[in-house]
Amino acid sequence: MYNPEQTNAFLYNQLLRRRFATPAINSNFSVHPEIAARTPPYGKLIRNLTEVRRVLGTQGLTLAEKVLYSHLDNVEDTLGGRNGKIRGEAYLKLKVDRVAMQDASAQMALLQFMTCGLGKTAVPASIHCDHMIVGEKGAGVDLPRSIEGNREVFDFLGSAAKKFGIQFWAPGSGIIHQIVLENYAAPGLMMLGTDSHTPNGGGLGAIAIGVGGADAVDALVDAPWELRAPKILGVRLEGELNGWAAPKDVILNLAGQLTVRGGTGYIIEYHGPGVETLSCTGMATICNMGAEVGATTSLFPFTSKMTSYLNSTRRAPISEAAEGVNKSHNLLRADTNAIYDQVITINLSELEPHINGPFTPDLSTPLSKFKHAVKENEWPEQLSAGLIGSCTNSSYQDMLRAEDLVKQAEAAGLKPKVDFFVTPGSEQIRATLARDETLDVFERAGGTVLANACGPCIGQWKRSDISKGDTNAILTSYNRNFRARNDGNSQTMNFLASPEIVTAMIYSGDMSFNPITDTLPTPSGQSFKFNAPSGSELPSQGFELGNLAFVPGNSAPSPSTPVVVSPTSSRLALLEPFEPFGTTDLKGLKVLLKIKGKCTTDHISAAGSWLKYKGHLENISNNTLIGATNAETGEVNKASDTNGDILSIPDLARRWKAQGVSWLVVAENNYGEGSAREHAALQPRYLGGKVILAKSFARIHETNLKKQGVVPLTFADEADYDSIGSCDSVDTVGLYDMLVSGGNSEVFLEVTKKADGRRHRIPVKHTFSKDQAGFVLAGSALNLLSKRAATAR
């Protein structure tokens, strides 16, 4: 059983002894002492918005455009003279308000930031230790073990945070997105986060965008962050959720409509009368999973539910300020004459629960049809585990609705048929649920309460009930369900659903069970049917803070604090700059691998046990593309050398690097979808990769490649995918000229077939801006930032 007093005492001693955090705050505080620093700069935003309206005239603006354009570094230079041609065309140079980093990605972000030689970050920033904590036996056991096992990394992050004035949320404090929602997100804010589910903050009206570490460094050093102006997809919500339907079902349904690529290049902006009926945390759930359709971000307009949530989380001054600027300047809602590029309407009153999966978050099935889908697709008939929580669904409301179902089953004498795991999203949520005895209800039902961390959702599930290769089905309230993501087993089918559906299903254990219509036999021989769940949006007694040792205090930089990276460490290593591009086109590239089908960032740079090497580029590069499928053989992590040798993909890349042979990868659609992890760009670059040629790219990954000096190109004609294969030799034609001209010329690839030496030319496309071309020419964006920082000193 989870013993918070014992675990918290352990952590408190660890935090004090190792000086993870900045000085602890006064335990009697009621309003956070840094509340002013967490309030968006509304005065500046209003001034910028006034300038935007002067430049654009009477054009109606969406909410997304108001928030984005009011953060422009120079409104006139960006928007002037474009005759309204902005969306999908203009490159926006934006000044960001805040940066948040999770522990796995923060390592590389900080290593890059340190090369710039600055004494503090230019904008407020935070580090959240959530990705490196294992889920197995429960928080009381898992958390201390994970802290001890990752001591070196947590020490590095804590000391760097103290030195540079970054707020440090210690292991056990909670998941980055839940903590951001509780503390930092606010209507009209613009923030970057080094995690793809950063858009969670859109539930509180923020423009919150997931990026790689190099993008985060832009903001940390006060460089404008560049984004191609997204198109705006309007989702009109009508009616009101009822019965079993939950906010999660809105995005599960939308994912089925859009697919994993349908949101690429768009911001999803929700509007309509149904918006007013949703809780703030429900809106955050919807925005969180917008990442699964490729959207740049998602957001909701300012509502009374946001006011209630801000007040409940001790940020009443922010809600008052937001109400004021919205009333005076309509900053936080779309103009009535705003025009969307596309509109999708969802009637909440008619929405039924959905279950999405397996292996992709856009395979959406209404609950009423799921029984048929199980039989038709020959999915496992028995459920092996149910898991609720994660950054997507760990709010107070989520947990109380799940608790209601457990209480119903308990009253009927029922016990779960499968393992049940619960992940609170933050220490604040955990402490509140403990006070209100919700956790007791879960534990009486046999549930295991895991640490306040990502755990199984990102592969930190130390599972012992199955063996590798066992086909099995799990139901989770998570956001992503790629193969092998949760437990390392490629045959585990993860079906995504609301916490309510997951909780009800564990009492049947049958994947065909429909809790809305079906009954279960009770020990007394009667039939039991669940009633629709209910639960309060916010706690009537307010939120408990929990262990104050988790809460950062004063974040003033401490220049004398040493940041130690051992030269013999296997976990951390200082970075060496990548070499510049050169002064000619690339000659003699070889095709390392031609990839078949889905290739996510999980395939390119696996998580799970590999997370421990996130700060060591040499070591983590040993997992490069190990999940990719060879299009020519159907094998995973197998590639052929020119002499016929069969090697693992990273081994062949290392061999060619040692031989001085640069290489490229050929891939299909939406290459790099999923996580924001920049290692999926860093690792190929480190091993000698120069070009990725794909049918299409996921937005974050395409940007990450450019930032690290790798050239992402797409087929002008997708049929040309069939004309190039492994070990073919490739010369670029016009690439150097395109880069020098700032993205303004055509590029071709001259391919020489390995089999017979025949040559043919492939026309390719690119999306380079002038700045992005400069990154590649310099060798990486970091090379440019370091040079500028050195000049400024």
C-alpha cells in the first residue's frame, strides 16, 4: 500500500541533502509568491494586438491568431504587405512567455543551453521529473528506487536548475502537463514545452506548443522562435455531454475523423455553445490528445470554468486579469467574423464513448460497435489490465467519476477481474484524493496506486504478468498506443478510452463488455448493471498541496552552483558541435534503410529502458531506428551493407560513419509522428545521417531535423518511393544553392542504383525558411546560437 508519509519523508530528506530545489516556500502561504511572474504580460499583448489590427485592418481574427500574433517580435515586419496571405505561408518570429521541460528531454536541452555561456534563462522556465520513474509495485516502493537509480541525472538537473534560475519540480511532484495546468498555464499565455503533449495547457486558454530541446533553447536565450503560421481548424461543439460520454470521447472521435496526419499544419480551435459546458480539466484532456492528429496545438476560449479552476488552484489574480482584458479587448475569444480554414461540428449531446486502437490512436470505434470490432479483427477477447491516470486523464473529476463506478461495483460485491493501476497526475491531485478517501476506494478494490509520474504511459512499466511476445489487450486512459510503447512488448494491444470506460471494463475482463447495456453476475446470483458515472469537477474543500518539499521556491540564479558532468559517466556527456554543411552539394550518400509503414519517434529513438541515456548522445545512439521495418525484407532493425553483411541499423550506421560514408533514410508518410523527442533527430545526425527523404513529415520532427542540421525532403511524386532502395548512391543537386538562397530554389536527388549502376533523377520538395537554411549551413541551430552568444559577451 502507498504510504505517503513514509515516501514523503524519504523524499524530503533526499531533497534537502542533495539540494535539488531552490529554497522551500513558507508552508503557510495561500497565494504563490511568484503569482505575478506567472501572469501573462497582458499589457504587452494588448499593445501588440492593437498593432496587429492596424496592420490587418478589419479582418476578423481567431483566438489562435490573437494569441500568436500578439507574441510577434515585430508585427509590421511579419504581417505587413502580405495581403492576408499569412496562414500556411508566413514564418512567424515569436517571443515566448515560458518554457517547461520534462526530465528526459531537459537533459539534452540543458546541455545545449550550457554551450551558450549564459548565466540565466531569458524567460521563466521549469524542469519536471516525471519520465524516469518506474511503475510496478506502487509509489511507496517505485519512487525511492527510481530516485536512487537516477540519482546522477536528477543531481545534474537539480544543480543546473539552481545555477540558471529554473524552477525544479522533483521526482514524485507530478507529470509536467498536470503541474503546468495547476501552476503556469493561463489564458493568452504562449509557452513551449519539450514534450509533444504540451498542448494540454490549451485547456486553460494558452497557446502551448510541444517542441524539441533546440527550439526550447531559442526561447531560453531570448532568440525569437520561428513557426510557420498554422492554418486554423475550427471545431464547433454543440449540446452537452451526458451519461457515459466524457471529454476524452471528443478527441477520440475527432482523431477518428482526422487521422494521425489530419491536423498537421493546423491549430485546432474549439468554439460554439458546447464549450461552456466543459470543465477546464476536460478541455485540457481534449487539447492534450490533439498531438495525436499532428496539430501544432489546440486551445479553448476563455470560459467561466477556467475562472473556477484558476481560483481553485490559488490563482484568482490571474483569473481577474484575464476577465478584465477579455472584457475590454476581447483578447481571449475569437472575433465574431473570424474565418476558419475548415470547420468540424460535434454534437456533444449525441456523442457516445469511443475506444481507439490498437497500435494507432486514430483507429476509433464507438463503444456500441466495439464488440463487433473485437470479433471481426480477432483482437484478444480477454482484457489483461486496466490503467487510468496519466497526463491526459488524471484530474480530480476523472478520478471521482472512476471512484463512483468502483463504489457501485463494491456495493454489489464485485472485484476487478484484472490488474488495475491508478496514476495521480500530481502531488496536489494525490494529496486531495487521499484526503477525500478516493485512493482508499481504489486500493480496497485491489488497485495499485503508482507514483505521480508518467510511468506505464511512456514505457516505464515493469510488467511481470506476461512474457515478451504474448498477445494481450490492455485498456488505458492514456493518449498514445504505438507498438511496444507501454511495456516493451510489441504484441500488447493498447486500447485508449476514458477513465470511466477503463474502470468499468476491469470488472468484466471481457473486451466485448459494454457497461452501458450489459450486466454482470454478482456473488449473490443477481445481475448488476452500472449506472452512468458522476463526479465533481473541483474539490469542495479545495486542493491539498501535499508535500511542500516538492514545490520550488525562489528561482533566482545561483552562479556559484557547480553543474557536474563526470567524464566517465554513461548517463551524461557534454556536447561537441556538429560540423558545418560545407560549400558544395552532398555527394556519394548511401541509403542506410528504406522504411516500410509507420515510423514514429518511438521507432527512431525508443523510450522505456533507453531513457537513462537521454543525456549521453553516444550511448543512446545505439537505439537509432531499431523499431523501423525494412521495406525490402520486412525485418525490424536489420539492414544490409554493400558487401551483403546484415547488421543492426545502428551498427551499420556506425560502420559507415567510421568509413566516412554519409547516409540518408527513405521513409513513408508522417515520418517522426508522436513524441517531441529531439533525439530522433540528434542520433541520426550523430551517426552520419545527412538527409531524410519521406512522403511526408510530422511537424515537430521535421523542425527538429532542421535544427540539428539534417535535411528533411519529401517526394514531389510519392511514386518515386519505389525507385530508390537500400545501398543506392545519392548525390544532391541544387541543395547547397537552395540553402544559400534561404530556401528559394529547387532540389533534386541523383540516384545511382546499386544493382546495375543506372542513374535517374528524383525531384523533391522542402519547407525551409531562411533561418532554417542557416541552421543546416552552420551545422546546427545550436552552432548559430553559441556563436551569437559568444559575440554578445
